Amino acid sequence: MSQPQDLADKDLSFANLSGTNLAGADLKRAKLTDATAKGANLSGADLAGADLTRANLQCARLQAANLAEADLHEADLRHADLSDAVVDDPARLHAARLDGAVGLDVDGADE
């Protein structure tokens, strides 16, 4: 079994991570601004403090991901699975696209 990837503090801005398996990856404080991760598996990933501004996470698997203190401003989370994901403040989802997203209580978020 492979070890989870350590991408903490990395600048992955504008990266194309579509379809990538990053399950359990350490992405704490990573910069993913304008990154594309359509259909990526980020289940159980630690994205605490990550910058996901304008990231394209359509259809991404984010089950049990840690999104505490992550900036999801204007992120595209359409049809993403956020079951059991940790989002500490719905305001961090300001202007995020959430149509069809499942598993996240987004009361207070701007849709």
C-alpha cells in the first residue's frame, strides 16, 4: 500500500489534477488557486488552511476531507461528494458553486 502524498505548503496553483487519486494526501496550507481537480479523489485528504480559491472541484470525491480554515471562495464544487467533510465556517464557501453537491450542510453559505 502506498503512503499518502505529502503536498503540504506546495504551490499547485493552476495545476491540472483532474482524475488524480489524492486520497489521504497531506495538502495542509497548499495553494490550489485556479487548480482543476475535476473528478479527483480527495477522500480523507487534509486540506486544512489550503487556498482553493476558484478551484474546479466538479465531481470530486471529498468524503471525510478536512477543509477547516480552507478558502473555498468561488470554488466550483458542483456534484462533488462532501460527505463527512469538515468545513469549520460556511462563510468560507462564499460564492462557491454548490449545485448538485452532496453530503454538506451549507446553511449560511452563499450559493
